[in-house]
Amino acid sequence: MEEKIAKKMAEKINNKEVFIGMNSTVRAYKNGQLDFIVYSKNISENMLSRLEKLGAPLHKYDGDSESMSIACGKKFNVAVIGIKK
């Protein structure tokens, strides 16, 4: 992941300016609330295909869904987050 994107992602997570999970991220994108979407490297092909169909800016997280959950401070795996504008 590009350093600039990783820094912005960390900043937005710290400020609680993210949507966590596939459904809330897709909904937020359709409502025009997102800057970009970050997905874990172990996301399913089906989920990735759904994200690609949105046409949103996508960035692949260097870690898996477990490490993304740690970055988000969650106790459950996180495969997709939406970064608010």
C-alpha cells in the first residue's frame, strides 16, 4: 500500500472517520460519503468483484483481515473499510 494512503487510513481510523465492513462501506459509497475503499489482501474474489463494480478508488491493504482488524481496534476480522471524505 502506498505510504500516503496508509498514513491517511491510520489518521482516519484514529479519528473514527471510517465505515467498517462491506455493507456499510458500499452504502456509504453510494451515498457519496467516501474518499476511497481499503480491502485486506485475503478478501474473497466475490467481495472484490462487488467492490470493483462500484467504480470507487480501491487500495489493497498489505495485511490480512486479522491485521486490518487490529489496525481498526476491532475484535473481529475486518476485510473492508471505507474512508470518509
